[in-house]
Amino acid sequence: MTGSQTIADSKKAFHTAFPYVIPSLYRRTADELLVELHLLSHQTHFRMNALFAVGLCQVFQAFTKGYRPETQLDPMFAALCSCNGFDGDEIKALAQGSSKAVKGHTVDDVQAWLKSKGKGAPEPLASGLSAVTGDEFHYSRLVAVGLFSLLSEAQGNKSDDPEELSNTVHAIGEEIGLSRPRLEKDLGLYRSNLEKMVQAVELMEETLASERRKRERQKAEKAAKN
């Protein structure tokens, strides 16, 4: 996609397209996604697919919660994609359309669509699943997250047990030729890192709220003295 472009080239293009300072809490997410997309752009067998699109959007959304200002999120996502030769709008459209397509359907339905490379699935999921298996398919951790997210949507949040859903993901992943050990490792890391991120965001928001209350109290005390 991007020829001989180096990671340094991608980073330069990203910062040109997104000339804002990223808070330290979110910098790692931006750096990791930039590098991951850069590496994928150099994979000969990589083709856009629904699991990748859903996974990328889910990871970006999950690990940028609490980011301020929120108005910078869309430009950041677009820059992360464009600096590596991807179209952010195309990825978002495929992810949103695929997530919408599985709602109202069962896990068994999604499983059948995956095994048949999208045959019988609603669009854009049908086209988005056509490249999920076979010689032209390249696995990444984003695929694991995408599979987990789509099955979660299909499940309709009826199960509150993420472990049960993970087991289903592993089983279905194996059926379509994905490595169970890699799925287990990637989903385990995703859930662990997400939990840490949630805690970090909560701590940040508590700290900001405490500082805000302190300023308001000092302002009130100053007003009372006057």
C-alpha cells in the first residue's frame, strides 16, 4: 500500500496530519496503532476485511475513552489511517455496517457466514468477510478483537460472562483456520490492557474532578473574604 515508506515516514505524515499534542495516557495507543497499521500496509497478502475494520475501530474507541477534546478523535483516527495508506472513512463505514448487520442475528448465523466467507450475510458484512480466510488472508490482533466484537453484537449482550464469549470466539476462530493459541493470547492481552486503561482513565477523571473542586472552593473562599 505504501511502498518503501518507513515507520519514520509514517510518523512524520501522522504528525503533519494531526498537529496536536496527545496526552501521555493515550500516546501509547496512538503509537502502537500507527506501527501496527504501518506493518500491515507492507503485508503482501493483507486485504481489507470486516474483522480487521471492526477490530481497529473497537480498539481505537476503547483505548481513547476520556480523551479531551473529543473533537480531535476523528481527525486522529483519520491521520493514523492515512499516514499508512488506509482510508479511515472506508474502514469506519465497513466496521459500522458490519456491526449493524449482525444485530438481530445469532452467533450461529455469524459462525455460518464466517465459514462461508460471507455467503448469505447482509452487506457490507458479506463483502467484508470474503477475505477472512484463505491464502489472501493475513491475521493480526485486530482480527481477534473484531471477531470478539462482532460475536458480542450478535449475542445481543445476553451473556455477561466475557470468558464464555471468549471460548466461543476461540472455537469459531479455529473452525475458520485461525490459530487458537494466538487468539487466546491476543484477546487475553486486549482484555487485560483494556481493564488497566479503564482504571487509568477513572483515576485521571477523579484527579481532574478533585482539582476542579479545589479551584471552586478556593474561588468561593476568596469571594467570601471580599
